Amino acid sequence: MYNFDEIIDRKGTNALNTDGFRGYIFHAGPEKVFPYKDDEFVRMWVADMEFGVAPEILNELRKRIDRRIFGYTGVYTHDYYNSFSKWCKEHYDWSFPEEELCFTPGIIPALYQLTETLCNKDEKVLMNTPAYGYFLHSAEYAGVHVLHSPLKKKPDGTFDYDAIRQKINERTKLITIQRSKGYATRPSFSVHQIGELIAFCKGIKPDVKVMVDNCYGEFVETLEPSDLGADMVVGSLIKNPGGGLAPIGGYICGTRECVERCAYRLSAPGLGQEVGANLGLMPALYQGLFLSPTVVSGALKGAVFAANIYERLGYACVPNATESRHDIIQAVTLGSAEAMVAFCKGIQAAAPVDSYVTPEPWAMPGYDSDVIMAAGAFVQGSSIELSADGPIRPPYAVYFQGGLTWYHAKLGILMSLQKLVEAGLVRLPESI
């Protein structure tokens, strides 16, 4: 049985979680003083929790190390391509050549890689804002100019087509679209809405490339953005398509031209996808992909349940309990920092890992306010598992997602409500 109480000393290993967190997270030095000593923190950074790697994974790595030669290896086998391609064909009537399948270490590296690969420094990226902060960071890193096209300030947060038309010009090379709502309270975009925008942009400039951040949306609808003209679709394997089993990774799908350029950028020209490290993770990726539609359906059911509960208590929910859904995220506007903290305490208390931990707001890289995160996940950073998070700023909305089973998602929502009641922030009617 895994020992979750084991404390592993990471000091002196150049780990950002212990040796570099002051500079990386707080942009400060040793002068930064906290209410607790450094050794008293239990660091629950979602992407880097303080847990040792499972013995099974360590054993497989040791077996590989014992071979002593670390030469070029194929990124994946033909069996993996055949299984994945067959799945896409049966479920989405979409097929692609094997050479167009490309892996990336994660969604953030994919954003940086694609922006730098597709754009020259004298070109521009058109970005619908507000968007995930790393969209902007990737453009800044690549040295390309960003054209902001704010979403209309309406409840539906729709695209401002007039502004987009004005900003697309001969130097516009790439357009990025974020399917999910991020930390905004707008509805997430449907694949149909994204397809309409793609057709609109390509009608103005046919050679413009369109990249869609598909995180949290996979397997929610019967179509994906690539069915409606997206040149590239990127996402994370520790979200929907990994089914809770993929321990790491992201994906890039798209046209042959785009995927080939990305593959050359990731490895080297002439090598592309022919070589690379897979760390022996292919069985977990197979099984995670196989289970992901079932896992996503359970997460969707949990999100609908959350909306039904909190709407009846008077809280604004996006989407509401009856609206169509285009990703697994449920936003609940709670109206206060105290309510956000109580909600997240409930989600953490329902977690299979570290349920005894109390989440607290914390300064996070890339955000302009403290962020609270609740996630006791088997896979670090996995947000297809039961989790909730949000920035501590008005309108004080928390974003709930995941749950490997419907029953666990339901437990998490009920625990969040319990913590709100215990804190005196919610008074339950006789029936809701």
C-alpha cells in the first residue's frame, strides 16, 4: 500500500517546490517571511505535489536504466497509432496518417512550441481575450506581436466579429481560440461556434492558421474543432483524453504541414517523430484513452449535479442546470473569498489523496491574484480527477471539474456544500 504520510526531503535538489519557490512564485528572496517555517508547509502545488513516484513506475524505470544504453527510441508503436486512429474514425469519422501523430510534454510546452514554430518575429497573433495566461506568455516568448480581440461584454461572451475583421491583416499568421472558459464566467464555446469563427477568419485570410486549445472539451461533443477547419488542436493528456490514467503529456493534432513542423521543432529537422522518449508509458495512454469517454461522462454528470444544487441556493452557475455543455467545467459565483475557501475545503476533504490537507489561497506564477486550488489526485496536476480552483478576486467564482466516477463527483459537491454550511455561509432550506 502506498504511504501517503511519507515525507521526502527535496531540499538541495534544485526543486522549485522547496529551493526555488520564493523566487518562482513570489518573485522574492529570503527576506520574504511567512506565518510558518518552510519545513512546516505541505506544498500542494497541483503540478508538483510532495509525493514519491509509485513503486510500479520506479521499477519500470529501473529496468530501463539497467540496460545502460540510452539511444534513440521510437515515440510510439504502430499498434498505438492503429488503436488511436481506429478510435477517432469510429467515434468522430476522422482519420489521419500515422506521420501526423505528434506528442508534446504538455499543453504549456505545446503552446510555446506552436507559436514559435508557426510565427516569425515580424508577424502577429490574434487572440480572443480573456484567455489562459500562457497564451499571452507564449507569444511574448516568441517575440511576436499580440492583437487583442476582447470577447463581447455580454452574458454569452460571444466573439466580436467586427473587431476581428478589423484586426486581421496581411501580417496575421496565427489565430488562437480557447474552447474552455478559463477563469472567466462566460460560457465555454461549442464546437459549432468555433467552426463558425474559423470559417469567418479564413474567409478574410484563407492562409491564416487557427489553433484551438481544446482542454476540458474532448469527448463532450460528437465533433471536435478539427472537424470544422482547425489547423491544429492541442490539449493535455492529464485532462479528458487521459481518462485519469495518463501520468503526463499533451497532444497536437492537425494538418500534415502543422504537425510535421511541430515535430521538427520538438526534436530536430529530419528526425521529427521518428525518435523520442516515451518512458514506457504507452499502456497507461492506451487504457486512459479507452476509459476517457466514460470518465468524461461521469464528470459531466457531476457538473450538472453541482449546477442544480447551487442554482437552487441562489448562486449564479455557468452553465446553468439546463444549458448545453461544451466542456466539463462548472463555474459557480460564490460572491466572497470565504465562500471560495470553504467550497475548496470540501472538495479537498472528498479527495482520495491528502483529504486531511486544508487548501489556502496562494500566489501562483502567471496570475495577478492569489489562487486557491483543491486537488487530491493520484496523478499530479490531473484535473479530470475531482478538483476545484479559482482566483481570489471579484466576482469570487470557483471552477469545479472532474471526478473519475460520477459517485465521487457527487461526493465532492456534497462535501463542498457541507463546508459552506459549517462556516455559516449557507443556510439550507428544508428542501432544495
